[in-house]
Amino acid sequence: MPQATKYDVIVIGTSQGGRFLPIEFAKAGRKVAVIERGPVGGVCVNFGCTPTKTMVASARVAYLAKRAAEYGVHTGPISVDLHAVRKRKQAMVEGARNYFENLLAPMREVDLDLLRGEAHFVAPKTLKVSLNDGETRDITAPLIFINTGARPKQLTVKGVESVSVLDSSTIMELDSLPEHLLIIGGGYIGLEFGQMFRRFGSQVTLIQHHPRLLMNEDEDMADEITKIFREDGITVLTGAVPQQIQSLNGVRIQLTVRTSEGEQKLSGSHLMAAIGRVPNTEALNTEAAGIHLSKQGYIQVSEQLETNVPGIYALGDVKGGPAFTHVTYDDFRILRTNLLDHGHASTRDRVVPHTIFIDPQFGRVGMSENEARKQERNIRVAKLPMNAVIRAIETGETRGLMKAIVDADTQQILGCAILGLEGGEIMTIIQVAMMGKLPYTALREGIFTHPTLAEGLNALFTTLDS
């Protein structure tokens, strides 16, 4: 084996944490190699947050345009140019990607090498990089960070090979609108794309094999989302298990599902799989390094994000757990704190918020009611429909509800779920209160500007006392 080039630090992948970690090490005087087989920025910039939320914004404009008469505004016929939507999305992606490329560029003058290619382990601290130009290079370092992310899970339904199946990446490259989009999966990806394409003008059918959408959420929140989707003209089938896929004359797709009422045949023009994601670990050859993986292929790490091999760490989606960009960034914070600032940070007890960018938004942080009751906590539950919030009424956005879980003994807020206009932002206000360990009474009695959505928190926490 040829002599390996020695580095102080190797980072595999350039998503949120993988972009900033090598920069911090380079600034600290370390010799760093960054390996990226695709475009800089990882999933979030290229196939996830940036492009999807850009397209969600276009879909909301289409939705509001169609409702214009409700506000006394009269427009002409509304149509969606999917090619233009895609072009706008691509401009956003390229702008974000160029921004992060420019962040890395100055660091190359202080011993940071960006290697374009795919890496795999040949020994515990040695990697072979197959560069995109056809060459190979062996590199080694005492510190290695794996940030290779995850990708859409593939369908394994009988007959799937006979049709073209879209996923969360390829569906954003369509130039023409699906006449009828069938989506298998009732998680956040299926919901965001389902509502998006319904607003663009497609017929949409959501097929969920679980009894309800968003199985990790409380029943009342999932039921409210289902109600909203059906109001928007989306067909939602729950408890429907895909059995077979067939191509009808190469033009239509027929999906057979098993339901409690028997078999049902669904016909659509396009089929999307939104059934989860799988980690990008196969190409790494982790066995050569002795790195332990879970049964699902995720890299197993400690609370300090270190694998079973000292000096090798994993961050982001590849280690499992909540697959959110903000989690990856917090992983970066933990690693920087421990390895550069000589601190003692860990993932223990961190509270991870999330927002599903349907409309109205769904934001949640902390415990759900189901989780609190499973732990046999002594809780009180606050609920307020959005049609009781003055700002929501004024803006004509009254769908959804606010919900909070409070510890009855300590008055501490354990968690909340906000389904409503800017639900993610309202959730964040409660999250900050939780971070500051404020009792729920601080929000019940707080002075919030009138009329704002935040003002609804007064009324929400007042329902605990009713």
C-alpha cells in the first residue's frame, strides 16, 4: 500500500456540521482534509431544507392567490409554472452552495484540502479516497469525523421494478405537474410534498400503513392535520398496506393496497416513496476500521459522539436519531466544545425541537401527551384552537390548535405542539421558556403585543385553570 498522506483531522461529508467543523480545526492550526463525493452542503442545501422549503413557499403563494377573493382581492385565472418553480428552487440551492464553497475556500490557504471523491476505510485510521477524476489517494489522521448523512429508503413492494418511483430528491426535478400523485408514507416528507403538489394543482393520494399520519405525534394533532389535508382535497388513506404495483400501458400506475375493508386499487400518473431514510454507511467499509453499526446500519456513538474506535466520531443523520439539520449543528457544537475548547458537552438530555413545514405549520418540542402519560407523569394539558387567537382570525388563518403539557407538581412546561400559522415560531417561544425553566404562569401572565400570534399563549395557558 502506498504511503498515506498524514493529516491531523479528516472530515467525511459537508452537511451542516461537516462544513463548520473543518473550518474550526483549520483555524486552530490543524492540517485538515474534507472529503465530499457530491456537491458541497450535503442533503440540507442540495436536496432537503433549502430546496423543499423554497418550493413550499411557492405552493403557499399559489394557495393564497386562489383564496384572494376571501380577502376582497380579485385576480385572474391562477396557474402554476412548475418549470419556473424549479428554476427558482435551483437558484436558491446554487446560492446556498456557493456560500458554503466560499466559506471553505479561504481555509485552503491554511492547510485545508477539499478532496472530491468517495472515501472508505482500509484500516482504523486510514482511508482510501477514490477521487472524481479517477485517481486514488490514501490519507490518515488521528481524528476522523463521519458525516455522510442518509438517503431515501427504496420501496420493496411487488412489481416496483416495472414503474418509475420518485423520491424526495427526484420529485423536485419534475418539469411538468403530475395529474395524480400517489405518495406512500405518512411522515413529514410525504405530508410536505403531498400538500405542496396539491396546491400546485395535482390530485394527491397519501397512503399510510399506520392507523394515522405522524405516528409519533398525539392522536388529536394527527387527526387535526388529517382533517386539514382532506379539506384541501387530499385523499388520505390510513391503515393501507401496499401489496403490488403495476404499470398500465406505460402511462398509468396502479397500486393495490390492503385495508380493513379489503383490497383497493388506486390509479395515478406518478408514484412517490416517502417511507423513511437509510444511512450512507455501505461505501465506508466500516468493518476495516472496526466501527460498530446498529442493525439498521447507523453508526453507534457515545453521548460525546465518539464511536467504539477512539478518535473516530460520527455526527448528523448517519448516527441515527432525529434527522434534522439543527441536530447536526448541535453535534458540531458538542465536538467543538469538547475537542477544541476542552469542555464537557454531551447529547444527554438535550431537547430537540422540530417543525413540519406543512401549512399551517406544525412545531413540537419536548414531551407529547402520550410520552408523558407513558412515563406516568402527573400532568395537566392546555389546549386552544387557533380560531380563538385574534391574529389568526384577522389573517384568515384559523385552522389548527395549540397544545402544551405541564408538570402539575412543578408547573414546568414539559412540551408543546403548535399546529397553526407560523407554528414553528410559536413553538420556539415555548421552547425558550422551557430552556429558562420558566413556570407556565410566566407565559400565562406575560404581556405580549396585541395583536400577535404569541398573544395566544396567554389564552392557551389560561385553559389549564378552567
